[in-house]
Amino acid sequence: MQKQKNLSKDKNFDSGFYEVVKDILHDPEVLKMKNFNQHSNTDCYMHCLHVSYYNYRICRALRLNAGAAARAGMLHDFFLYDWRHHPKAPGERMHAFTHAGYALRNAEKTFELSEREEDIILRHMWPVTITPPKHMESWIITLTDKYCSICEFIDHYYPLKGLHAKFSGYLN
């Protein structure tokens, strides 16, 4: 069994990041995301952790609301189902078009969200979703989500030394 690392004590991680998201990271409902594969060999929880961390770093560097970016990043795919085998209701559109709404509803049931966090979660799939983001942090997640998804897909075929290695063993 791999020894669990502690994000709050790791000098490679910004302690501010952990402080902003620690309630989300340990929430029993959020931990259920570990049961659902997201991209190749990356589960939904780890994907959201990747997106959350990079959102935080980018938004902090740009002097934006890094806290809202990190929290919404951790919840942007909080839909809690296997999207590959999820039965669609008659007339329901594909997962790419609908999952942000499911994620937002689940997040609102579990956490108190700001309007900015709601926008970040709901608009993270732009341009697939027609309505564009309102906030700069929402625009950034559209890029970090795609970047992390591509890295996770590539990591399945050509293991990346950075992405999974950076997070491996945290919060397992």
C-alpha cells in the first residue's frame, strides 16, 4: 500500500491551494468521483484535482480569483455517473452538452457556491455549450480542462513524468 502524502505539507504545492479546497477534497460525495473513469486511466476525482490545481496556479499568477477557480475546478465534473454507460432519457443530449448542469446541481446540493463558481462550473465546456463564460476564471477553466484532458489521454499511451507523478499518492 502506497503511503498517503499530505498536500498541506508538500513544498511542491502551494499551501493556499490546499486551504481553499480541503473541505471539497475530503467530502464523502466528492470522494465518490474516484469510482468513475474520466479519461483513459484517470478517474474523475483526479481529473478534477488536476484542473483545480492548474486553475488555481494560473488565476493566482494573473491576480484573478484563484480560490473560486480552484473550488469550481474541483467541482466542474461532479456529475457522479459513468458517462460512457449512462442511459440517456428520451431527447437528452450527449454527455458533453449536459454534464456541466448535473455537476452544478450536485455542487449546489453539497456546497455553498458563489455566482462566479457557478459560472465556472456551468460554462467549462464552452464552446460545446453555446453560452460563453462571464468571468475570466471561467474562460481559463475551458483551457485548463482541455489541457488536462489531453495530458491524461496521452499519459495512457505515453506516460508523462509530470502530470500523474505530481499527484500520485495524494488523498487516496
